[in-house]
Amino acid sequence: MTVTALIVAAGSGSRAGGELPKQYRKIGAVAVLARAVDALASHPRIDAVRVVIGAGQDAMAREALGHRDVGDVILGGATRADSVRAGLDALPADGIVLVHDAARPFCPHEVIDRLLAALDDADGAVPVLDVADTLAKGRGRLEAVVDRTGLLRVQT
């Protein structure tokens, strides 16, 4: 069964500030988007990588991706969910699809291995981590500590 990594890079990056969306900013002379593609494309079980971009981002995406083989970029939608749907609609109906955010450029192979292993027994999977930090409720001041038993952090 084929495995395709679908990298969603359609956001405006406005929460990060600045004029350039964060997926097109550089870390050590390489765009964040390109680093995300490299991390996934280098995994031996991933057969193809596709990228979803926002409207008006084509030139930035092409510059960021350089020679990387991602096929034609896919135009995303107004929300992350819309962009994921556009990406899924552009892929063949069969095979495994791993959805990844471009703003997380250093996905370790171990995470991909665990996801693929989880799909042996399930139709879908998401990487999670235990909650290590203390959680609390409050409005501007600490009001109550939250029991973190059974809570997980979902890694998008």
C-alpha cells in the first residue's frame, strides 16, 4: 500500500508575526516548508510527498521547495480543515495518507514508524504525548489545578 505525506502549508502565519508566513521563513538557509518535506521524504516507507498551499503563495512555495519532488502544489482553503480536505481530494482514494503541518519541520522517523504501526490495527491514528506540565484553570490568576490523568497532547 502506498504512503503519501500530505503537508499542509496554507496558513498565513499571522500569529508568528512578520510579513512572511512562518512556513516560508528560513532555518539555517532552508525554508521551514522545505525542511518538513525533507523530514518526511527521507523516510523509507513514504512513497510521495504532496504540499497544500494558500492562495497567492505559489511563488513562495516554489522558491522554498526548490528541486524537491512534490508534484503540483495543491490549493488549500480558508481553514485548516478546508486545506486538508483539498489535499485529500487531490490524492488517489487508496493508500495511506499522513497529514503533517509545514510549521513543524523536524518530524522524527520514529513518529512516522509509530503512526504506520498504529494503522495496522486502526483506520486512523494521531501521534500523542503525555501531558508533563502542570495544568491549571484561571482568568489572569491561578484558580485550580487540573488533574492531567488521562490527558494527552496531540501532535499535529
